[in-house]
Amino acid sequence: MTNKEVLDALRQIKTYCAAGSLDKLNYAIKVIEKLDNDGIEKPLKTDFTKLKKAGE
């Protein structure tokens, strides 16, 4: 599954999402978009422990 496929599905879910959950769903969409924009194609298989922390 690709980030694009996940983003498409999440955007479709927004149509049926309860109003109280929209902020959380929008946050999830932004997270996946950021990962995709940063070139992380397989977030579930990425070892984030090896990434530099901000300021290092």
C-alpha cells in the first residue's frame, strides 16, 4: 500500500466522519502527507530511531 492510497482513503472517510473526529482525521492526513513529502514511502518499515533529532 502506498502513502497516496492511504491519503485517498482517509480523504474519502472524511465524508462520513463524525464532526468530533475531523480534527484527528485531518491530523492523520497531515502526518502521512509529511512523511510522503519527506520521501518516507514505507513508514511502517522505516527505522525512525536512526533519524537525527532536531538540532543535532
